[in-house]
Amino acid sequence: MNKKYDLVLVKTSQVQKPSTKAYDKGFNFDDARLMSGAWRNEPNPDMCKEFFRCLAICHTVLPEGDETPDKIRYQAASPDEAALVVAAKNFGFFFYRRTPTMVYVRESHAEKMGKVQDVTYEILNVLEFNSTRKRQSVVCRYKDGRLVLYCKGADSVVYERLGSGNDEIKKITRVHMEQYGEAGLRTLCLAYKDLSPDMYESWNEKFMQAKSCLRDREKKLDEVAELMETDLNLIGCTAIEDKLQDGVPACIETLFKAGLKIWVLTGDKLETAINIAYACKLINNDMKQFIISSETDEIREVENRGDQVEIAQFIKEKVKTELQKYQKEAQTILSGSSGQKLAFLIDGKCLMYALDPSLRSMLLSFCLNCSAVVCCRVSPLQKAQVTRLVRKGANKITLSIGDGANDVGMIQAANIGVGISGMEGMQAVMASDFAIAQFRFLTDLLLVHGRWSYLRLCKVVSYFFYKNLTFTLTQFWYTFQTGYSGQRFYDDWCQSLYNVIFTALPVVIVGLLDKDVSVALSKKYPQLYKEGIQNTFFNWKVVGILALFSLYQSIVVYNFAVASSTSGLTSTGKMLGHWDVSTMAFTCLVITVNLRLLMMCSTVTRWHVISIGGSVLLWFLFIFIYAIVFVNKGTFFTIYVLMSTIYFYLMVILVPICALLCDFIYQGFQRWLFPNDYQIVQEVHRHESDAVGVGLLDIGHQLSPEDEIRYAFAMLPKENSKHTGFAFDSPGYESFFASQQGVVAPQKAWDVVRRASMKPKDKKPQNSQH
Amino acid sequence: MDQKNKNSKKPVYSKFSQQELPAWKPILTPGWVIASYITIGALFIPIGLLAWTASDSVVEIVDRYDEACVPDDFSKNPQSYIQNPNIKKTCTRSIKVPKKLVAPIFVYYQLENFYQNHRRFVKSRSDKQLRDVKAENDTKFCLPVAYDYDNKPIVPCGLIAWSLFNDTYKISTRGKDISIEKKGIAWKSDAKAKFGSNVYPKNFQKDGLIGGATLDESIPLSEQEDLMVWMRTAALPTFRKLYGKINTDIEAHDTIKVEIQNNYNTYKFGGRKKLVLSTTTWIGGKNDFVGMAYISVGGICLFMAINFILLYVFRPRRLGDPSYLSWNRHPIT
């Protein structure tokens, strides 16, 4: 019977899906029994009316823009709030204007279909949301003088305050909420209460007193509100889906395979976080879960006593003993052969104590043993602290990804910050190193572009190292032959242009275009990413081997060239001078070094060929011109002298091949006996050509919104957890924790009255995000 | 692009920017490895053999004379001998010819332990002055041999020219003098561009320490081939310079008499002087290095080809065997 009071709203937090029907942003609900006024024909339309009115009135949303259903935009402290108001609008309760004391709603609920009526409600009091109250109420007066308190809040708090009777509706709603909670939806209970004027007046006096109190105002306001929010009548519940973006579970699974450790830092509460972790496949039933939560009876008991010092000590002690216990357990599991993976969940309050310097290292070492770590109910500051702990404490490379303003801290604390641009504003993007539009693009960012980038950087850096070492060593060997006088082997222009022209472009091309495996294969074999984590391509061994080859090559290039100067080299018996020899050595060197790059490439495009061939050609072009322009130089005419000898051509073929022979032998053995993963993957797919166009991200999608919902439900875990999420668990309300850490809480976005009076006349939003 | 996408920020598609350029993906498969080795081996060994035979057919006679040309009385102190202008420096060497020398025969002098490539030595010259009569004052780098005692510029200035080699050889066999042609021993480019045809030696080896040979002041630098040869500085401290050319054959088992004017002082720094007679072929003088290098590299390649064949036979692995992937070898626990 109460089914229709429950409302599933899909909060599409990032991507606006193209669909056949025009949906409002954040509204993705379709039920023929409720839509377009059909609810009037249901058995209990009055209750529906209250339900929708509650949605339209009991909130702290500010409307913006034209007062028409199409153009209006709602500004809210959390997207959840706005979603509920949008929902009310779609059911015919269009909230379009707010003044400090009034709420204007255009209602089309009247007896006749299509009749529209502007109704004003006087807002007498707003009992604000905070994270201890977990509810929000509004006292309003109808035009006809009716006084009503509308309340919405977490099921646990609202149920405690319900009046007796109506057990059936309570029971059904409870069942529904559990279902929604299992599905990972965030639920709210809606309730109302009719007030008598006398009762209200006497209460309002107390409220005003509390409001003007200078000490403990918040606490007193809470107490006064408590008096009013009793004997409520339940009218239903809402459920909001904080929709996981497309492909998040797949993305996380892929990243997990790629050898990344994934930690979830969320402002959501424990149960929601667990559900999301399940949905993301971060946690599964095979895992051993360790949970440290402050929501235990023991802690609550101590908290109720109210002694801050005692609470702190108690929780700290508790966290410490649990950590120790878990660590032991973890050790036995890890040393056992079961291969069971560990998951660790901790909430913000406990984390605050676990991050204490005395416990920090224990926390870190324990967490590093776990394959999944979830920190819930954490403040932005704690997110940053945890990130810093891993980065500094474990000396790991950290990447933070987030979309909200509350993620800025951790994005900045991490080595790599990734911001998701979307509904939650641009702060995360502005603070980040990389901005992407959807979470799932992280796969591409890391596995494709990140990996390529690593590979290319390794190649470019080691190649720069190599080519200069080879070059310099040839010069170095010459020093021994000149009585250590420091005479240059090469002409100074050749020497200067070596890095600038003759060996510059090919390495840039490799840095731009080289890829060991294609986009598709990078994602198909996420494990390839591990080569980067283990730093396979740039370590002392790699550099050492390269340096050895460099040494060998320089010896070959130098000695082979110099060996030519011992006897006459033409049939006319003439001898070569120093500059002839050095020009020949330089020619061999340029060819060798450029060919060596070709041997490092996994792919050879026409740009590789052009740049490598071009570099060698440029050298010849340069020396052809240079050797006739500067008569005063030692290099005058050298290349022409050289080219008149057969010896020169023989050397130009011999030296590069001989110099690169060692590399070639090494590569042959390495590939056959100790192949790298990417080499095996190359071999597996050696006959496939890269499909053109697959590199582009597939942004479009085919599912209709209905299918999406069904799919999302299907993707949710089939666990039976008896929890219900709670719609105001959104990060916007987290300043509470920050204030505990001594950070000044930002101005409260839901301080509606003040904001409404400050509301600028023009349409520009002044504080879209706090 | 259609109208709708006018404001789209999607980058313009190109194969380059999307990294989809058609690419050759070389993989060092056994086939490629073995084929490369065999190809290199098959090409290099014949080339090497050719070069080596050519070099082998060259006849080269080397005779060290610096010690032998010092009279016995002075063997303890060759310096006092070489620096004494009153002692006759003529010295006669007889050299057996092991094989027939076919004209043209090239006469070289070879100096050892002479650092013509020393930095200070190399830069002590003025190319401008050598080329251009007007630049005779351009002696910036020539110090300490830039000006004579009257402060007039020396042409050619600098240490290189100053130390010009001044031993001379006269060759005779069977009592007949063999003329040594001194023309055409320098590279043409030097004569044409680097040494001016209107630049005459001036104030050269006039006073102070005499370094080496003097130059005929009536002959322009562009015709002073000994100077040109000498001034094309050598890369190594052991070097040969062309002295001249003999245009008649010398039969095998003949004895050549060489009358050497032993003027050049290498005793001071322990340098050695050698006289070299050599024929040439297409590859130049005696130069086993190229041939040997080619043969060795080719040999190594063939050897490696065999090695790799053995490797592929005895340590086979299927190309692209997924079981070699690290995560398949050590499954994640």
C-alpha cells in the first residue's frame, strides 16, 4: 500500500545521459502511478500530497534563474537536496521562489487536473541539519493558518521520534528502506506533524532564546529542536541513488589487476561505503574484513557520558587494541596458504586516533598488507593525512582521484592528483594535475597514457644518457693520445650540434610515438602496468647495461676510426690528418647512435624513419656545406677528402654494425631467455594490426535510462546487509570533522535565511559552492 | 564537422595526434635474428677477404734510423750531436727489398712519440695568414712563434710551421740514383684553398731557436708541399707523412741505399724516426685492419647465428606463449 510513497531518484552525478525522454538533471524516475498527476487516483492522495509538499518545503535549497520549470536551477548544499526538490517539481509541486520568510510553490494538485495554483508557505523556523541530528525540519504556516512541521532525516533518528499507531506503514517503509539500503541507495524518512498554535508559540519562545544564546548555542538549539520533533507521522521514504559512474567497477577491477592498491576515502558512512566497495568489486565475500568503527555500543556509551577526555582515551585505546589484534590475525592469514585477501575498513573518528604518531606506523604496515582499504566518514583533512601517510610513510607513489571540493586536500597531497570534472564543481579539477571527465577514464589515463609515458620517458632519458656517454667517451679516449692536453677530437661545431641537430629529433619522435603494445592490449593486459610499478625500465641495472654498451661502442667508434690514420688511404698514398679522422669518427658515431635508437623502438612509423634518416642526412648536409664554407677550419674539405677514399665507405658500414652487434646479441638473448611481459604480449599479438579509431574513448552508450537502473541494480552485490544509507551523508556536510581537527568550518551553505537575504538580484550565482 | 559540433572541444582527429600512425612493429623473432646474422656474415666476410688481400699485396718497408744515424761517439748524448751544426749529419742506410716494389712507390717519414695533436701545438697556426697575403699580421694564436726579433710577423707563423720536418732522403739502388718526386704529395684542396699562391714565406726560421726546415722565400706557400703535408696535423702521436713518390719499380732482393740528412731533433723528447717505402692498392697502403675487422665481424655474426640456432633448438619456447607472462609464472597470491 505504501509502495507508491517511496521514491527512487537517480542522482546522476557526472554524466548527463542522452535519452529519448527529457529528464531533469538529477531526476531519473518513472512510475506511471505517480507521474503526471496520476497519484491523485491512488487510494490515498492526501498522503501523497503531504509527501510531495514535504519535499517541496522542507529543504534549504535556493532557486535561481527564471521561475519556470524548465529554466530554474536549484542551488543546494548537497546534490541530494536538489534532487528531492527537482523530484517534487516533477510531481507537480514546483518550488520556485524563496524569501527569508516565505516559500513559494506552484502546485498542480488541486482536485481538477491541470489546475495550477501558486501557494505560499510561511517558514517559521528552520531546524538545521547537522551530523549529530541527522535530520532537518521546517515549521511552516499554510495560508489557512495550519501549522505543520515537516521533517526529513535518517531512518534511525526519524523512527525514534514517530508517534504511536500506523504500524503498518512503519513496517512497510522499514522493509522498503532496507531494500533500498541493500541496493546502495541513500534513504531518507519523511514525516510531518500538525501543530497547535499554542503549543508552537510556547516552543518558539524557547527556540528564540536558544537561538540568541551566546554559549553552546548549537547544543541548545539541538535540545529545543528535540522537543518539537516528537510524535511525528511517517509519510514515506525517499531513496536516492548516488550513481556510480559507468564502468567504475570494471575500472577498479582493472586497476587492481594492474597491481595498484586502491584505498577508498569517503565521507559516506560505513555501510554505504561497504556497499560501494562491493559494487566496485573492491571487496568481495572471499576477503577477510577487518572493521574498526566508532559506531559500537561501548563507544556510544562512553560518548553519552560526555567527558571528552575520557572519550578520546577510550577510543584511542580501543583502536590500538583492535589494530594489534587485526595485525596478528593478518599475519596468520598471510603466512598461511589460504591466499585469502584482506580488506580493512575504518571510520573517520577512529582514523583520527589511528593517525596518532604512536599508532601511525602500525596502521600503515597493517594497511599495506590489505588489498583493499576503505576509510569512511573521513574529513577532507583526514583524506589528505592518509594520502600523506602513504606517500611519506610508505614511500609509495600515490594517486588521488576525486570530484568534489572536499577532495582537493588529498589531490594536492598525492604525487599525482586527478580531478573528475562534473557536477560537484571545478575545485577538484583546478587543484589536480590531470582532469578527466569520468572515473573510468582512469584506466586509459594510467594503463595506456601513463604506461606509455613511463616507457617513453625511460627510453628518452636513458637514450639521452646513452648518446652523450658514447659521444663523450670517444672524446675521452682521444685525451690519452694527445698527451692529456685536452685537444678536442671533434670540431667544435660538430660537437655543439651533436645534441641539437644530429641526434635530437629521433628521440623526440620516440618520446612522442613509441608504444610497445597498442591501446587495446594495454587495457587487455593491465598487469603490464606492473612493469612500471617495479620500475623495470629505468633502474641501475638498465642504466648499467646501457653504460657498458655505450663504453663498448665508444671504443669501437674511436679506435676503428683512428686505426685508419696509420697508413695511406688512397692509391695516391696521401695521409689523413686529425680532422679527417675525427670527421669520419663523427660520421660513424652519428649513424651508430641513430641506429641504436631504432633498435630501442617497439614501433617504427614513417616519422621514425624520417627523423632517423633525416638526422643522418642532416649531418651529411651540414658537413658538406660546413667543409667548404670555413676555409680556416681544420675540417675544411675533410668530408670530400674522405669520400674520395674507399676506406671511408667501408668504415661507415663496418663501424655502426660492429658497434651495435653487442646490443643486438644482448637483445636476442634477453628476448629469448628472459622476456619481459610486454615482449610476450607483442609476440602473442604479432599478427594483429592496430585497429584505427579504437584509441578514442568510447563515450557514448547504448542503454536506456531504465536499463541503466536495472543494470545498476543487477551489478549491486547480493549481500544481505541490514543497513540503510542516509541521504545527507554527502561530503558537503563534513565540516563537522574538520572543526574537530581545529580547522575553521566554512560558512554553512544551508544557512538559508542568511543566504536568501543575501541573494543577489542578478542571476549570477554568488556562492555556488562553499 | 557539422554545425552542431562547432563548439565542441573535441580535438581534430589525426592519425598523428591519436597515435594511430601505421607502424612496423619489429620483433626479434628467431627468424629475424638468424637471418640478420647470416646476412651480415655473408656480406662481411667476402668484403673482408677482398680488403685483406689488397692490403696483403702491398709491400711496405720500414726502417728506423734515428738511433742508427747517431755516431757511436755520441750515442750517450745524441743531443750534442744533433745540435752541433759543425758535425755532418749525413747517414747512409742500406735496406734489403724483400719483394718487388711496383711504381708508384711512396716514401714516408714516420715520427713516433711526436704529439702533433697536442692542444697547444694544434692551435699554434694561422690559417688566415697562410691563405691571404693581407692577413700576415693575423698571428693571434701563433705565439710563441709569431714575430721575429724585429717584431715583424713570421710567415708561416706558429709552432707547427716552425717545427717543419727537415730530414731529407736520397735513394739509390745498384749505384743509380732514384729520383723522388716531391710534387703532388699534398691534398689538392690544401694547395687550392688553404695555402695562398701569393703568400711567400717571410722571416721564417730567421732568428731565435731554429725549429726545423727553412723555406724558399721565392716559392709561394701553395707550392710548398712539404709544409702543407706537415701542417695537416696528425691525429695520433705516431704518424706518417708523405715525403715523396718514386716512379720506377724496384726489383726484389735489391739493396737500396738511402742517404739521410739526419737533421730533425727527436732525441730531445725520445721520439723515433722511420723511413717507410710503400706501394698502394685500391684500399691505400698496408692496412690489414679493415680486412681483419670485416672478417672478424662477419665471423662473429656467423658464430652467433650458430649459437642462436642452438639456443632456439635446445631452449625452445613457443613464440607468444602466455605462460611466460610474469603473472602466469607467479600467480598473484
